[in-house]
Amino acid sequence: MEKAKDFNNSKYYENRELSWIKFNNRVLNEARDKSIPLLERLKFVSITSSNLDEFFMVRVASLKDMVHAGYKKRDIAGMTAEEQLKAINADTRALVELQYSTYNRSLLPLLNNRGIYIVDAYEDLTTEQAEFADAYFEENVYPVLTPMAVDASRPFPLIRNKTLNIVALISKKKDSGLFKNAEKGKEKSAKKEKASYEFATVQVPSVLQRLIPIPSKKEGEQSFLLLEQIIERNLPKLFLNYDIICAYPYRIMRNADLSIDEDEASDLLKEIQKQLKMRQWGEVIRLEVEDKIDKRLLDFLKEEFHIATDADIYQINGPIDLTFLMKMYGLEGCDDLRYEKYTPQRVPEIVPGENIFEKIKQGDILLHHPYQTFDPVVDFIRQAAKDPDVLAIKQTLYRVSGNSPIIASLAQAAENGKQVTVLVELKARFDEENNIVWAKMLEKAGCHVIYGLVGLKTHSKIALVVRREEDGIRRYVHLGTGNYNDSTAKLYTDCGMFTCSEPIGEDATAVFNMLSGYSEPLSWNRLVVAPIWLRNKFLRLIRRETKNARAGKQAKITAKMNSLCDQEIIAALYEASSAGVQIDLVVRGICCLKVGIPGVSENIRVRSIVGNFLEHSRIFYFYNDGLEEVYMGSADWMPRNLDRRVEIIFPVEDKKLKKSVMHILEVELADNTKAHVLTAEGVYEKIDKRGKVLVNSQEQFCEEAVAAVPKNSDVCKDRVFIPAEPV
């Protein structure tokens, strides 16, 4: 009798952090793809930099906390926190090296070929350019700077997280000769040598743009100088009594993972505000310096930032922090270096300006962003705020835009006398400050604001409008896979659904009662809610396919998500695969599942799509012996989504809508242009396109959205894609 397999064996799992680095490598691969327009490639280099910053501030910081605490428990791949940090260090160094190799050897020459120059050193400036840079410094930069010398009376200042700074080795003019003699090899005591120079630092102001246009050598060219280079060039004007021996830029990354004891916090809002201030002064977990930095300066920085190991120091061959490349995306006169702007199309069922509630009453409506405009979601709340028949609006908000029209409509609704309940998740990482501002504003407008639940993040995407109609009270609901953010809705691929289904309306009411009053319903009609019910639901659906396969029936699972790292879910997928269930997974980012393991995952295929838009929707399909079931929602297959967050998964039951959602999965599984396929060796490879009809799922969805709108219809105007860093 064959021995039962242990599907929880650590050798069957990939470490989550190393899998994330592979994802960022896939993003970087877009910057290396010669078929992609040049400015789009610059955008992807910028994204890899911002991604890596967040990875260090949260994931690496968390592992360092574990090491400091003596935490020895191994992860699902069998690695301790210390082992993970060692592996992460090797992989991130390889990533950064490839990133700068791509920038220096490929992208800069291509920019130069187009007459676009980022001047590498101020020695390369023409006289006119140098005069311009000096004048720019005097007029715009000098008044903002605060140069800080370091000595006994002036200790090293507190350097803020992620800020770009310049450290300088300076010598008093009267002592400069002593230093020069030392350089020529004259002997003197270490004490005297140290006295011959001092250290200073100055912050590169983040309030000023970093990429400075300067006069070009030829007409038709565009030239730029980085702000830190202008400051370096003019350091003598900041330290008048000193000679500048050398100066180099540097940047630090601090532990930004908030640790909040919610049970002890009497006021969560005040506690988070306090923690946000502390985030700026957390432990330094990464120091970035130029690769040619003077050893004395490097030793000085290591000492001041208490850096014990060189593993935390990254010596960079190029400009530190490449996120400035995102600013180059909008260069004028370079339309051929970008993708043609795509205008999100209107949803065919909804005519702008018409009563949205009447449309929803006619049947459920599917939304597919950014191919279709986000306007109906904004109009849903806007119309509800003004409609005299609307009695109440309830909504969850996780991440919203800087000037959110939804927030404005909710405030207006409260001012119009409607019952408005808004759950603003204060613990949305790196959006805490923004959400605190919105929460206070909504409270002032008269909204009932909930700050989330103790110990849980509310990540679900749901809006409920209660309306009085001739035949009684009717509930209208919007459910989605993405945030109520009109800005990111232009960049992220997400799905949503409008419905006035009575069972879903009852469930929506129960959700908000649970959030506001800890009132858990005895049962749910249609919605599946985490953290209590969702994990078991997914396991039942997977095991049903396993049971059908063992009974000789056709069995199939297709799932699309951002990340897959839950051990219990993966073990259930392994068991299903070993029973013969055919499993196709579209996982954008982290995937701890391994494919191609004999007898374990031979029937599982994993692909990741990295394209012009950020794949963000979560869709789950189960064959169910021919009675196909489709679900969408806010949850990935991660422990945090299943156990530590309020999430909602909802069924798509309308036949037409279900067919449309299944079509989304089919097209993404057919993508052979932007998809990377996971191999049994743990490597993501692009598909061999030779002899095949090219399928780019994102382009196809754009074309389908255009074709779906009647020709005599006005498309949604003023909705164009503007690149932004991912959330």
C-alpha cells in the first residue's frame, strides 16, 4: 500500500519573501523588454525601486524583529528568520545589480540616442549649463537647505526614513594643509589626523523636484541634472569656512512596520498617529551609498546608524533611489516612447446621467476596470447622496485617492440628512495618515465613522445604499475586488458588481451590523466573510473537486489572485492535484506553491501576468461536476486574508455575468505575451511565442471594452491613464 503523502512537507513550499523577489524580477524584466516603449521601460525600473523600498520597510524589518527577539520558528519552507535574511540579501543584491545594469547599459544609451540626457556628473556640464545650475541653486535651493556640521556641540541629526541626503568630509581652511600632507604620506598620530577633518550632512529637500531641466547643448535635445548633483556642486557655499574634501549622497531605510497594541489602546486613532511619528525613527535596516564613497564617510555613517553588518549596506552604481524615473514618463514631445493612451470605456448597461438605481433594478451589472470606467461606482454614491428616496449609505474604505469624489459625496449625503456609516481602515499600511484625515473630515460632516475592528483589518470592498421605493425598502449593493480609489482604478485591473438581490442585500446589512456592533449573523445567504467563514468555504470547494476527481468525474479549479502563500490552502490544492483535479492558477506576486512535483503538483499550472496595468482582481472558478461556480472578492489565499482581515467573497450567479467572468480567466490563461509561467525548477519563464497567435490579455480586454460600447455612444472622456507607483 502506497504511503500517504505529507502535503505539508516544507520541501513542497517556496519561501514567501524569495517568491516576492522573483515577482519584482518579473517587473524588472518589463524594463528589459526591447519591444516595450522606452519611457514605459523607465516606469518599470521606478516601480521595482518603490516595491523594494516597501519590501524592506515591512518584510525585512519584520524578519529583523524576529531575529532580535530570538524567534526560531521556521516558515512553511522550513527557513528560520535568520536564514531568510541571508537568502534575501543574496537575491536582492542580484536584483539591484541587474536593475542598475539595465539603467546604465541599456536605458541611458537609448535615452541619449533620442537626445534625452541625464547628466551623470557636473564635470560634464557646459559653461552655460554650469551657470544655470549655480543660478538655480542660489534662487531655488539655497534658501531651503539646512547644512549640519557634526562635532561635540552639534551631534549627528536624526535622519528621516527614505530621505535622500549628502554626507561630506570637510576640513577647516586653516587645517586643510595638514590633511593634504597626510595624503602625501607624512606620518602623524591618529588623534591629529582625526582633528584635521570633520563630517557634515545636508538633506536633499523632498519639497523640490529632483529632476531639474537644464539648457541643452543642441536644439531639440532635453537635458536634466539631479538635484543632489546641484547641491554637491555648491557645497562650498554652505560651508564657507571649510574645504570640501569629498561628498556623497546616501539614503537610509527604517523599520516602518507599526506595532500597535489595540487591546491596550484607549483611542485607536490617537495611537496610530503616535506610531506614525515613531515610524520615522525606527531601526535602520538598509543604508544606500554610492559605490565610490570614501571609506571614512562610510565608517562614519555605519557608526551613526548603528549598522552592525555590511549585509545592510548597498553600494550603488548610479543615482540612489530610481523612483525619480517615474517623473520622466510625462516628457513632452515623446509620445512615440509611450503606449498610446487608453480611455476607459463606459459600461454598456449604464448611460451616464441616467438613474443608476433603475439600471441595477433591471439586473446585475458587471464592471471590469480599468478597461471600463470607474465612473459608475463614483456615480452610485453621488446619486445616492442627492436622491431624496435614499435613506442610508454604508461603505468600507481601505485606500482612497488624494481628492476622492466618493469621500465628498459621503460627506454631502450626511449633510443632506441621510444615515451615513463609513468604516475607514486606519491600519491600511502607508495610507494611515491619509485615512486619518478622511475619517476626521467625514466625522465633521456628520457621518458615523468606524475605525475598523480590534485585531483585524477591514479589507472588504462593499457599499450599501438603502432606498425607499413604491413597493417598499430596497437595498442596492456594490461589491468589488479593488479599493474605492478613482486614481488606482485607472491603473489596476479589478472587477465589481452592482446588484439589488435581496439575499445579498440582507447579507450586506449583516456585514455592516457586524462591523459596527459586533453582531455576527447565524448564517449568510450568499456572501462569504472572513475571518470566520471564508477559509472553510474555500477548503470545502477545493475538496469537493477532489472528491469528484476520485469518483472519476471531471474536476477543475481556476483561480486568479495577487498572492498564494497559505499552507492549508496549498496542501488542499496538492491533494486535489494528486487526485487528478486540473488546476490553473494566475498569481501576480507571491506564490509559495511549487509545480511539477511528482504525485503532488503535476496537475497544477501557475502563471503570472505583468503588464501595463497592475493585475489586482481575485476570481475563483470551480467546475462542480458541470454546475460551475464563480466567485469574486477582496481576498487572496494568504493567512492574513483568511484569518486576520474582514474580507468578502461573493458569488456571480447571473448566467451572462458568470460567462463574462469565466471569459476573463480564459483570456488570461491564453496570454502568451505578458505571462510568465512557473517551471518545476522554480523559475518564471516567458512563453515561447514562435508559430503562435499572439495573445496579450490586457490589450484584448481594451479592444473588447471598446467594441462593447454602441458606436453612437459618447465614450467617457477625461479618463486617461497616468502612471503612479503601485499601492
